[in-house]
Amino acid sequence: MKLLSVNLGRPKAVPYTDHPEGVTGIDKQPADGPVRVTAPGPKGVGASGLAGDTVCDTRHHGGTDQAVYAVAREDLDDWERELGRPLVNGAFGENLTTTGLDVCGARIGERWRVGPDLVLEVTSGRIPCRTFQGHLGEKRWVKRFTEKGAPGAYLRVIEPGEIRAGDAVEIVHRPGHEVTVALQFRAVTTERELLPRLLEAGDALHPDALAAARKYVAAREA
């Protein structure tokens, strides 16, 4: 398991974002050298966890529980076959493009060591948005991405560190529950009856997903 690329985005004006200033940092390109990764601070204040990376719309992106976004090269390859077009590393706006790692099969709360020092913790899957659809230029992209159920993973920073392409990725902690990124994504999108299962992941779960699960359970018990 290793890191194929570390991808960074710069602000870019586009016609397909809801950002008040019409800019996005989703167009991420592989970095040439090492990149420092630290916890960026809470959502709405903190942005990306990667030095040199841009998160423009901090209302919905970035922050402690979405500090880093990872996508498996294997999932990009699968989409390449389905779409009939090449997808370079960073094409989904991911910070980390990995190989040999089952990103969507990772459990919520699973911890990865990337390189010698950085430790990340899986929090949730990525919810597609209008900006993502515009960036890919594919019709019905939000629906297609959701139906496929392979969203990649958001991660929080447990221990900061410097990373670069080629670094090893090691799973250093795997929780005992069975709540994977793929299951969490289905629960908050297409199969809400799965929401109670998310509670097994506890506080490792992204706060928004945890709140949704608790609300669902409370409504059923009322």
C-alpha cells in the first residue's frame, strides 16, 4: 500500500460553483515535493490540512473532520473504464491518490500511517456536489457517483507529518465494528434505514453523520 501522489489545488474561477466569489480549489495537481499535513481547525474556519492546498468553500468543505480526502487509484481506474476517458491522479479533487488500499472498505475510525510520521483517521465518505459535477463535465454525475457508492474517504489528522509521492501507507488501527466508508455513504444518501448502524462507530464518525444517525434513531423511538 502506498501513496501515488499528493495533490494540491489553487483557487480557480469557474461557472459551476456555488461559492459566492465563483472560485474553487477542486482542480488538484500532483505536488513535486514533500507536503506538510496538519489539523486545519474546525469546519467553517479551517480549510485543507495540506500546506499549499486551497479549500474555497469552507461552508461545506475542509475543517478538522474533512482535513484530507483520499481516493484509491483502483476506483479511478474503474471509472476510467466506465466513462471511457482517462482520469489523472487528483481528478476527483482528492488530496491523496493511493494504490493497494481499500479506501471505501476502510472502517470509520481506521487509522493510517502515511510516510514516517503522519497519522490519519477515517471519518466518512465524500458527498458529491454541483462543483464536482461541473469539474468532471459528466451529465448526471452526482447521481451516478452516488449510485456507485465508492466515494473515497475523508480523514482527520491525528499526528501531523510530511508526506510525498511514493510514501508507504500502513493501517495502524482497525476498529472492531463493521461500519465502512461505503456503508456510511449509503446510510446518509440512498439507504437511510442503515443510519442506526453508524452509531457503532461512535465519535470517530464525522459529526454530521453522527447527528443524522442519532436523529433518525430518536424519531423512530418517539
